[in-house]
Amino acid sequence: MTETVFANARLVLEDEVREGHLVVRDGLIAEIGEGSAPRSAQDLGGDHVLPGFVELHTDHVEGHLYPRPRVLWNAFAAVTAYDAQVAASGITTVYDSLRVWPDKRAVGMDGDAPLLASTIRQAAEAGLLRAEHRVHLRCEVAADGVVEDAQALMESADVRLISLMDHTPGQRQFLTEEKFRSYYKKKSGLTDDEMDVIVADRQNAHANFARTNRARLVELARGRGIVLASHDDATVAHVADAIEDGVAIAEFPTTDLAADGSHAAGIRVLMGAPNIVRGGSHTGNVAAESLARRGVLDILSSDYVPGSLLLAAFALPGLVDGITLPQAVAMVSANPADAAGLADRGRLAPGLRADFIRVAASGPAPVARAVWRGGERIA
């Protein structure tokens, strides 16, 4: 039996912030204590202790693989660097969001999911990853071949989440063709002529494949017990489709209407933590803070900035009356864990896995001083 006591901490529990100590035994939280702790305890100097974050949607790994448009980095180095950044940000469980988006005209834009999935597995099997990694397939329903590609990945990777996406010009996030062109030309470095081909191809593909592919992906997920998410819902019809398909998570709804409808239907609403930190959406969609004010924000995702979860959790109580620090922390820990069916983590409670973060919160911004997963320090 191995036991470690962490004392002089401000423990962020489900309903309160309590001054006390935390006992970790054999990788689990054994006790949440008050008052004096044994002399051998590690003194945390009054810092906050939060449960380890559970990240359901981050495609940040793709930025490590392609640090510049058309620049492919060493995959193993990209994955381990990404993992180190994730862990240092307080994320102890991460769903690596890999794009299943067959489109070889857009170099670097289809995500290289097979390469990343195999590299993540290789690094995990070698014991070189700090966080626990699971695979989230972001499936572009309008892409020919997406179902076959997703099915192949399910055979070789630990797929636990599938999101149903549609980035066709004129759909969901990109309600106008101009918005699509501006966004993807900036990201991909493609010329106007290349964009013309891609726009035409994607609009044709949407007409030919989107509805059939979505139905097939839903069937695959149900057959394998994989959690489903919908992406960029904007209308009542989108929400109705999500309800019919058994979707559990609404990722980044673009309108108040879609967010309200999803939440009312028991579908957990996920928004980006950068949206909170920046004070709004970088693409001009609905602000996460406004959803929080109306009580329809359930989960925060770091999306493209791993460190944004910690910033947003401490910012929300100051931005929205009625949201406490424990409630904000639940949006990055307990709520995503529950949505993913992870009953053994996401809270500081006896019997759960000892995933936790030591946070210094007295400066201009909160800082993760140290991170533990399963009682072992990883950052």
C-alpha cells in the first residue's frame, strides 16, 4: 500500500471549496480531510486543488503535426509534445479529436487520423504519455468514404466518441460560401482556384452523401456503444435530428435556439473555453457566456488552446452571477466525465481515481503548479 497526504489545500469539491487535506492511497482518493494533517504530509501552501480535467474535444494535436500549412512534422514528436502540453494544462483524460474527412486536395486539412491514431497508440504502449488518451472521431458526414475510414479506425484505435460534422459551404457553421472561403483559405493557404474546386466538390458531396453517411455512422456508434455528439447545430431541425439519433453531446451550437433546444432535450451543451476567455466566438457565433447566463452551458472544451480550461473555470464565477467555482470546475471535469460515461473520475471524492491539479490562483491568471493522474505526478 502506498499513501500520500496533501495538506494545507483549498479543495474544490462538488458543492464547496473546503480548506483541508487530501489522502491518496494506491492511486485512488482515500479521504477528504479537515483540520490538521500528519506531519509527513506535503504542504500545498494554501493552493487550490481541482479534479483533473476531462477534455472531450481538442484538435490541438493536428497543430503539432502541421505547425505550418503543408509542413508535416515528425508524428511521434508531435504527439508527445502535444501530450506534454495537455498534461501541463491540467488535462488528465483527453479525447483526441481526429478528423475523418477524406479530401486529398486540401493538404493538411483532412487531419491524418490513421497516422495520429497509430502514433498515439504507439506512444501509449511505450509508456510515454502523461495523460490518458482516448480517440474522438470527428466525422464529416458529407465526405465520400467517411464511413469506411471511420470503421477502419474503430478496428485499430480506442474510439470512444464520434461527432457528426458538416462543414459544407452553406451549412451549419458556414451559412454562407464567403464565410467558408475566408476561414479555410486562411487555414490552408489554398489559392482561389483551388478553393473553387473544393467548394463545388463539397456542395455536390453534401447532396449525394450527407444523409446516408450520417445514418450509417449513427448505426456504427450504436452497435459499438460509442457516445455520439452533434457538431455546430444551428436550427430546430438539427436538434430534432440529434434527438432522433440518440446524441448525448451538442458540440458548439452556433445559435441560442439550438443550444436551448439541446439542453431542454437532455443533450449536454459543450462550448469552447476560448470563447469564455476571449469574450465571444472567434467565428461570430453565439457567445458561451450568454449560454452560461441562461443556464444552458454544461461542458467546456479547450478546443484549440489546452490552457483555456483552467482560465475559463476561474473566470466564469466572476463573469456570471450564480455560477460558483465548484460549478464552473464541474464544466471541465465532472460534467464531461458524466457525458462520456466515466464514473471513476472528474471529482474529488473518496473511491475515485486520484486525478487532480494544484493551482496557484492568486496572480493575474491561475497557474497549474503540478498535476497528478492515478496518484502519480505527470506535470
